[in-house]
Amino acid sequence: MRIAVDIAQLYLERLSDSVMKVWSEIEDVPLGSGIIDTIVCANVLEHVGSAERLASEIPRLVAPAGRILLTFPFEQDLGVYELAAYKAKYQKYKYVHLRSITDNLIDQLFPDCEVISSELMTDGMELMEFKPYPVKAIELVRR
């Protein structure tokens, strides 16, 4: 079974009926512990109010031998949101990234997990108008 969790009801409504839809904050998912074989959390960690709550929720949900796949902007310069040119183009865009994610932060957030694969993706950076950044994809498992 595939499960999608999102706080945006509209996104959930767009999904196939074959997907179980859970309308919830990702930091507090109303599902039992250890029931998900693979968690894919793509481009979320940089947006949530509490990275610590999300980082405790993910290992709670994943099965003991499960996998956690994360993608996130890597070592992004958050000063981009203060650039006059950025503000002029996007005005009060409210979905900015709240944190710059580093390897050290991942280690701090997921101390009971081990990174077993990691890939830094730079494709498309040349198309980013303001302060380009790579995206990192990692796979974690419990230690």
C-alpha cells in the first residue's frame, strides 16, 4: 500500500484512489509506529517549522528494517531571500526555506540512523536565477 501525507488537502485530492491519503502535518502523522517499509521525504525538511519533530517522526514510522529516502537543498545560501532582486521578483513568497541543510545537521537530526548512500545532484543549477544550490539525496537506515 502507498500512503501520502500532506498538509495541503488539494495535493492529496489529486492523487490516485489507490493511494491512502493522510491529511496531517508531517511532524505528527496519525499512523502506528514501524508500519512503513520505505519513507520518501522529498524537499520537506527545509520547509517544516520543527526539523527535530520531523526527524523523530520519520524513524518512528519506518519499519525496523525499513529505508528512509530524503532529498533536500544542500548547503543553500539562505541569504537569497534577502536579495533585492529576489524580493522584487517574488515579493512576499511565504514558502521559503527555513534552514540550510548540511551533513552535520542530518547527523544531529537522525542520530540513530546511518547514511548508506548519498548523491549530490547539480543538474539544473545553471538554471537557478538566484544563488544556485545543489540537491542532495540520501538513504538512511537504522543503526
